[in-house]
Amino acid sequence: MDNEIIIDFTTLEFIRPAGVTTLYNIINWLLFRDVTVKAKTPIYTTAVRQRNPIKYLDDCGFFELFLGKKQFSYSILRRTTIPLKKVACEESTSWLHDVFVDWLMKILSPLKDPRGFSGIRACFQEIFDNIKNHSSRNTGCSFAQHYPNKNEIVVAISDFGVGIPYNVKQVPVHANVDDAQALELAIQEGFSTKTSPRNRGAGLEILFHCWLQASILAPCLRLYLKQTPYIRSQTKRIFHGDKNYGSYPTML
């Protein structure tokens, strides 16, 4: 592996929240392996618009975390986002309560019953519990974006676990299942790969139940495994979605 990588941002036209967390996690993965990671960014002679992807990344804190400084002196966190952050599992409870749910309530409280937020908090706590049990590093990279014009909130949490299909296939009786079958097995209540003494075979089932039954949203859950997103909503079962997304071990 080369000991230096330059990421070229000059041709970037658009980036999704999932792309933000994935890219930042990849950078951290490289840095952890003593690879020098640098950035090539566009040079602007005038102020840039809010729609500019570099400005978007700068406003969410990406470049300050990556390079130690902002790209623009006038960059500021947008009301429609929470800061990009690498959340350690041991601090996930306080982050969920003090940052994520607080932000979510400010957006939705005028419209929704506040009691519904407890289910959302439980859902995301289950995500961090799964990271703690299955990832090689006890952190999850998190970011969220509210799209008022679409009446949509996108929350992205990614980690560098080995992936659900890999763990499922370590169980001898399921060694030959494909990725879609592995995921369907993993969300069945009671199924466990026994990768940790804490595993009770309920994690993903609880995650899906809490998210899909939440009273404050009409949610859709996408779990990205390798090159295919698996999608579940209140009206649809898991299916193979758009395959044009990039490859990444585990992304929710």
C-alpha cells in the first residue's frame, strides 16, 4: 500500500450524508494504518453558494476534522444538519440524548408527540450496541441532514465491522447463503452468530422494530452491505435496491 493518498475534491458535484460518513471513515481507516491522507480542493476567488458541495462539507465540519481547519472563514453549521462526528460507543448514550434527539425534537416537536422520540433513541442505541459487538473499532461515524423541501430526514451511521453476511456465513449451516439471505436470517428474532457472549439474537430485530414502528416518522431503513442496499419500510419487505451505490462494509 502506498504511504500517501491524495483525495481529489475538485470534481465533486454532489455528496449524500451516507457518502460523508463513509468517506470520513475511510480516511480514518487509512490514518490508522499510517497512511498519509491529503486533500486537493478547488480554489475559489469569490464566495461560494450554499449548494456548493465543498461548502456543504465545510459547514458540516468535515474539513475541520480531516485537515484541522475550515476551507472558508464564513462556514457555519447549518440548522438542517448536525455536525459530522466520530462517536465512541461509550459516549453514544449522551450523544443520542444531548445532540441527536435534541436536534430531531427541534425539527419535529411542533408537529409530533414528543413521547415518540424514545423509540428513536432506543433504535439508534441498538445501532451503537451492534457496533460495539461486531466492529473492530468501537466507534461509529454519524451525520444527519434535514431536507425541509422533501419533508425528509436522512441519518447516516457507518462503521468498519466485517459485515453481516461474513458473520452469518461463519455459522457452518449457513456457509453457502448469499448476502440477501444472510441479511434475512440476521433480522429474524432469536438468530445469533454468537460472535460475542452479549449476543442474544435480538439486535437487528429490535432495530427494525423500533425504527419501523416509530410514531414520529414514516421511516424507511436502508442497510448497505457491499454493493447492494437492502431496504425495508412499513409497506415493503427487504429487497435489492439501486446497485449504483459504492462498496462499503457496513453502512446504515
